[in-house]
Amino acid sequence: MCLTLLDAQMQAGPTPTVPTPFGEANRLSLAGCSGELIYLGARPGVGKTALGLECARRAAKYGVGVLIVSVK
């Protein structure tokens, strides 16, 4: 049963990704797939919120649902 599911997924091809606003990240396959959970972490004041909101805006533009959770 598992092999038939795997075979079907392989035949379907790669999972479509949601492009980021940054071409280099897309080229490096850092774009997210629908249904993925992506964590964004870094030191304070380096632009995590701006980056996350811009990526969420782009995903919403492509019709992908977005949930943003901010821990303070």
C-alpha cells in the first residue's frame, strides 16, 4: 500500500512551492510548500517580522492560507 502511494507521489512530480519575494531564496529552493510550517528566528531587531509579513503577503497573493503567530 505504501509503495503505491509513494509511486503516485513520484509520478505527480514535485510539490508546487509558494515563491518568496526574494529571487535568490526561490532559486535555492527555500520557498515554502503549501501546508508547511515555517519557523523564522533570529536576534532582536533584524527584521524577522518584516520578512515574515512580506512572505505571508506573497503567499496570500497566490491564494495560500496564512497564519502568523508572534511570541513576545
